[in-house]
Amino acid sequence: MESIHSLASPGMWAGFIAFVFAMLALDLGVFHRKAHAISFKEAGAWSAVWVSLALTFNGILWWRFGSGPGMEFLTGYLIEKSLSVDNIFVFVVIFSALKIPAIYQHRVLFWGILSALVLRAVMIFAGVAMLERFHWLIYVFGAFLILTGVKLFVQRNHEDHPEDGWLMRTARRVIPSTPRFDGQKFLTVENGRKLATPLLMALLLVEASDVLFALDSIPAIFAVTRDPFIVFTSNIFAILGLRSLFFLMAGAMEKFSYLKVGLSGVLIFVGAKMALVDVVHLSPAVSLGVIALVLGASIVASLVKARHTPPQGPSATDAAHKLSPAAKT
């Protein structure tokens, strides 16, 4: 197998991983040591922190390695950040269906995203290694992303029900569980038996949904770069900001009715870019411009529609909104 090339030295890899663990320890051990409902203001502040850290890191890459890697990271981060929004739709449904109180939602997302970091690292290195050895896989990834984008567009109005899927049915058969909460514990004891609480069931669904979304997002960034350091860091920064983004947007997801159309357009674009990689060569700047334009247009169109559409009946998002702290602010 050919060696995997990366602009980063082993010291840079170690430094970035140490930074990630330090931020996670600070997050859970200091700022969220005590379970509490995340307010809209707190979610906005943390979202600003994560975006600022990502852009600062982007600036360091730009200064240290030039505009090429800097533009690749920024494009990859925008792709990962936008595709991660689709996770939020599913998280809203999961917390609503399992009636997870707002005070415990951050804990579920923290551990779900922590496991996602490890999983995505494995998937990224495996993907890069396979592309280094089997160039034809780039066409397979491209076709897969195009089909996924088309499917997302066709099913844009379809409501997900992960709580009724095969994973949850299997988990309930295999793992003894109880509908009773025991504070923020994932496991509790009833009549001498150790049982899973609804928090553990929600965690399983969160992790499973991230696996499915990673199958889209990781191949998508390979259309921008195959440098594992840029792929990994852009993925990690997008995931680290996902929790605060959830609490920031959970109560307003219904307003973004055209967002899935924009996401499908992004997937189709990057899929076509991968499938035609040996025929059409687009610079990172052009890719960034196209992706930003598609997403921006879908967001503007969504907000215009929401402004001229009368309120509808309660939905899954509304139910989750009642559980989220944003409804109290």
C-alpha cells in the first residue's frame, strides 16, 4: 500500500489531538459539570467559540502552508458544518420521541459526539488509504454522493422515526431497559437488575445516526482534499460545534424548509466533482463559492417562505422545542 501523504508533522497531529481532549475536558469537567438546560444565549456563545476556533485554525493553516490548504480546510469545514445540520433534524426527533428532558440532552450529545470523533478518525484514515491504493473508488464515492443527494431531495419532506427503526427494536430486545429516568445516569438498578435508561437508548440512536451521516460527509470532503489532516480537522471542528448548534437551532428547524434542498445540491455538486475529477478541475475557491451560494440561497429562500407562511399545527420539532431550553428564553 502506498504511504499516506499529509502536510502535518507528527507533532501537529499530537498537538491537535491534545487540544481536542483539552477542550472536551474543559467542556464537560468545568462548564457542564452540573447537568442543566442549555439556554439559547449559552448555545449562541458556544457556537461563536467553536466557529472562532475553527477560523483561527484555518488562519494558522493559511499562514503556515499557503492559500491552497487554507482554502481546502475552509471548504471542507463548510461542507461538514452544513451536512451536520441534517443531524440536528434527527436529534430533534430522537429527543422528542424518547421524551428526553432538556437538562440531560447535552450529556447525551457529549458522549455521542465523543464516540463519533473516534469513529470518524478510523473512517477517514481507511478512506484515504483506499483512495491512495484504488483510484477508481473516487468514482464510486462520487456516484454514491450523487445518488444520496437525489434521495435527500426526493425525500426532503419525509419525517424520520429512528425510535421505531430496527436498531431500537433490536436494542430493546437485547438490552434490558426501563422507561424510568434515574437522573443523568445511562444505567439504573431496579429489583436487583441493571437496566438501561432512556438516555442510553437515545445515545445509541445518536451514535447510529452519526454513522449514517458520516457515510455521506466523509466522502464529500474527499472531493476537496485527500490530506488526512485537513479532512480530520475540518470534520472534528464541525462535530465539536454540533452540540451548541443543536441547542441554537432546535426550536427553529421548521423555518429552514429549503435547507434539505440546499444540502442535496451540495451532495450532488461534490459527487459530480469527484466523478469528473479526471476531466474537470475546479479550484478550491470555485468549490467554496458554489457551495456557499447553494447553501446561502436555500437559507434565504427558507426564511422568506417562513416569513410569509402562517403558523402550522404542532410537529415533532415543536415537541422537541418544548423540551429544549430555547423555548424558555
